[in-house]
Amino acid sequence: MLEIIMAGFGGQGVMSMGQLITYSGMIEDKEVSWMPSYGPEMRGGTANCTVVVSENPIGSPVVTEPDVVIAMNLPSLDKFESQVKPGGVLIVNSSLIERKCERDDITVIEVPANDIANELGSSKIANMVVLGSLIAQTNVVKKDSVIGALKKVLPEHRHNLIPLNEQAIDKGSEYCK
């Protein structure tokens, strides 16, 4: 079982990342849960979601000590860094977070997600860069499953964006390795 918390500002694609992992897990016949949480702000507020992927039934979608935390912004790092279980993984969007992780009992992966996304031509795919790093580090789901999930989730008129999303996933994966 892998328990993940993904967090950032609204609009950074945190919920989309969580949903893609969840749908990909379903494609792979795994047990999954996805639980969103939004701040009270109308725009630009906090957003995080909890994702659990398992081979066995999931007792609760509530995660208090995640295996993995993805922090897309500084407030998310400040809030969730301490919750990563010892030996777990913290993936940090180093394009937006300059502060270094204060723990030495976890694996920290700093990914310049926004910089990589901009190099690919769209700041909107920073979440896909991070998703690629997550997949490379944890093997939680297969990249092919994520691409399959994108085909189901994106409306037909947005399928032209799938190759760009795949490039972002690949770059994030390469960066992590």
C-alpha cells in the first residue's frame, strides 16, 4: 500500500494529479481512494488530496503518516513535511520552493517542475513533471496507465495535449533518476 498527500495552490493541478493516479490504479485493478481538500478561498487558495493505492482493500482514505508527500508550494511543504513517515519520500517543486527540507530520515527529491514545464512550452504541465518523478520513484502505477487515464479523463477536443503531458511525465521521470 502507498499513501500519498499531494498539496499546492488551487490551479497547480494537484487534484488532477491525484485523480490520474487513482484512475491509473483502477486501470491496473488496484484498490484506490482519492479524497480532496480545499481551502476556503475562491481562487488561488490551498488544495490538497490524499491518494491511497493498494493491492488489498483500503480500510480508510484518511492518511496521517503518508509514505509520500508532494509539495508544489512553500505553504504545502511547511504543512506536510513533518507528516512524511520516516523512510518516506518528499517531492518538492524546487521552482517555487527555495527552503531546504529539514529532515534527514526521508528521501527528498527536488524537481524544478515549473522550469521543466516552461522548457516544454506550458507552465500548466508542472504537475505532470512531478507525476513523472512520483512514478519513477515509487512505481505506484505504470506510465501507460496514466496515459490511458488521460484519454478517459480529458475531453476529446483536448486529446491533442496528451503527447505534451507524456513528454512532461518522461522529463519528470528522467529528472528523478
